[in-house]
Amino acid sequence: MASIFLVNPISGRGHLDAYARLYSRALLELGHRVVLVAQTDAETISYLARNAPALAASFAFFSVDQPNRGGAAGMDSITWTQLVSKNGALDILLRSIGVRYGKLRSQMVRIKRALGRRLLETEFARALNLRFHSDVSRISFNPALDCIDTVASISGEAAPDLILFLYLDMMAEQPRNIAVLDRPQSAPWAGLLFHPRLISEPTKPVEGYFKSSKARGGLFLVPSAIPAYAKAAPNLHFALAPDVADLELPTEPSELAREIRKRAGDRTVVLQIGSIAAHKGIATLLDVIAAADPARFFFAIIGKANWESFDEHRSRIRSFYANPPKNVFLFEGYIASEPDYNSIIQACDILYAVYQGFNSSSNSLTKAAGFRRPILVTEDSLMGERVHRLKIGACAPEGNVDAILEKLGWLAGQPKDNFDFNAFQDEQSIEALKSTLFKALGVWLSAAASTTPHLPRN
């Protein structure tokens, strides 16, 4: 049994927290000890209590803000006397001060990130091409690794055999930030990267953190990333992971789900859910809504809006939100509860995901298959290829309002049995994730004991 420290750098972001729960469960069911390091446990403890109660003893949670207050198997089980005898009173005092400073530091980091995101959206930043070259809005590896050091030194928790980072997309890449990964006491690591750079920018170098001497590889959701990264970083091991989804439902439909169905009546409900940003094709969706028959279609748009992403369409979309048509239901914000998020999907008839310039994976496909709801996606994309191959919906050209309306009409008339939802569920299931992790961990943990050379820093 290996000790895997799972780092979730963006906890508290609603639907995005599902990966911490699902990866924790998969690793536990493979027989490993799992320690989740994040700001919040993202309901992982309660999720595991419902879905894998026999494995609770092999799981622990520690807050990156307060590493001395863990959940499940955390610091609360260790008495002050035991700590003093093990570490000395002065060391405990210094650590206590450090925890308080750590909270302040984490708050400052969050403020810096928020300001940084605004800076990166300015015309000045675009002119200097800072968007892709600055770490100002990215997350440092320092807080998580400091937390891991603290946990291993004062909680009785074994040092990690491997650290697994979720959302590498959010992590800093500059050498000063990557250097902390290579500290002598740091463990080998791997991570999940949702949008690999080499797919959209093949002439660019690999993400900077893969140059760390402690790097062992990564997981991708995009098949074409595997050969690209295997060529660019031949000493690392990369694997394709299924895009798993949490499919739990609440005991009763959420208030939003009930309101959507009430207002829709017998009309076909078309749902756009998740982050509301330019790449989701929102401008085209507004054109589709304007052209659709309001007696036949009812649209629901649910999610936190990223207003800065819309550029020239921002004023139009804000006006739409301020005064939506009568056949539209809007909710602007995160859905904190995954079961409530799922109940909204179950309340719809068709999932809408005709994204713009998007060739990555999305677990909206897995949600659609899990709840037996056909999905409309963009053709000539990874999502389009999967929808077409496994017959879980339809595809339309991005930006083509007439074609999108035609496909929505076709989907509305199809019996559910015409779609192969079960085959897609099997391909993207937690069992498939366990198979991927079993093989990848075998390579990463073996490499952890070696001194295999890695990519040069420069």
C-alpha cells in the first residue's frame, strides 16, 4: 500500500471539486492510503462515507490553510502532550505561529490571484503577451508542499510515496515556483492536466513544472496529448484518463431543478450548465434562443459567468442577463452541491455544449450519458468525435444557428433508446479510472525509487 497525497489546489469551486472525491475513492479502492490536501475537503469525507465506508480508515484530510486541523485521521486525534514530547514545546509554538501566518499568507495569495486575473485581461497585458507568460494569476506549489511537510512531521502521517496534483493547469510554471518541487525532502509527483499546451501550441515547450527532477509524469483527458508529451518528455510517463463524473443525486430535486421544470411546462428544456465563458459559445446560444420557437423550446443557463472573457459580446450578454426572454431561465453563480448540480441536468431534456474553438474533454458528456440526456456538441472536436462514435447525442458546426436548431429539433424527437449511453458510461467510469491509475502508479512508484534524469531546466 502506497501513501498518495492528493492535492486539490482549487477546492471550494462547486462542481470542480468532484475530481478530488472521485480520485480519492479510486485510489482507496486500489488499496492505497490517501491524504487529501486542499483548502476544504469538498465533501470528500461525507462522499466516501456514503460510497466507500469500509475504506474510511485509509483516508485523511488536511487543510492547506490549517495543516494542524485535519479531518478523518487528522491532528485532532493527537494530544498536545504527545506533540510536545515528540517535537518539543518551542517547535510546537513556532508551528502554531506558522499556521496563523499561513492563513494570512493564503488570504493574500487569493487577493493577489484575483488582482492578477484582472491585470491579465487588460489591453496592456494583451499587448505585452503576459497572458501566457506570467505566473501572477497562478497557484504556487509552496502552500501545498509546506502543508505536506507539516503533516508528515507532526501528525504521525507517513511521508508520501507520491504526490498527485489535480488541476496542473492552475499551477505556476516559472523556475522560482518550480524549485520548491525539487527540495530534498519533497516527494516525487505526477498530476492531472486538463488542457495540455502542446495540443494547441505544438511549437511551445512543455509546461515548466514537467522539468522538475521530481516529476514522474501526468494524466491527460485528451488522447492526442500522449504522443506529443511522450516525445517532448521521454523520461516521464503519461497516461490517458477517463473523464469521470460524480453522478450522485439528492433525495429530492433541487429548488432550481423544480423551478426549471415548472416554468418549462411541456416544452423541451435545453440546458447550458457550468462556467459561462466565451469558449462555451454563449454568443451563438443567444442567437439560437432568439431564433427558436418559444412554444417548443425552453432554455436554462446555469453557472458562474466569466464576464471578462466575452470581449466584444460582453455588453450584449449583460443586457440579455438583465432582461432575459420569457422562455429562458437564468442562474448566475456556482452550484455548490454536486447532487443539486446533477438534479438540474436530470430536469433537462437536452444538454447544450456547442463550444467555440474547444478541442479538450468535458465531463458534461459523462453527465449526459449518466443521466440519459442526449447532448449537442461541436463537430470536428474531441467532444464531437466521442459523441459521434458512441452515439450519445448530435453534432453541429460552431456558430451555425440554423444547423444547431435543426439538431435540437432532431434530438427532441428521438427516443432515449436510440442512444448508447451505457457504452459511454463504461468507457468513462470510475472503474476505467482505477485501471488507468493502477497502470500509471506502477510506473510512477517504480520511478520514484530511481534517479532517472529529467528534462533540462533551460
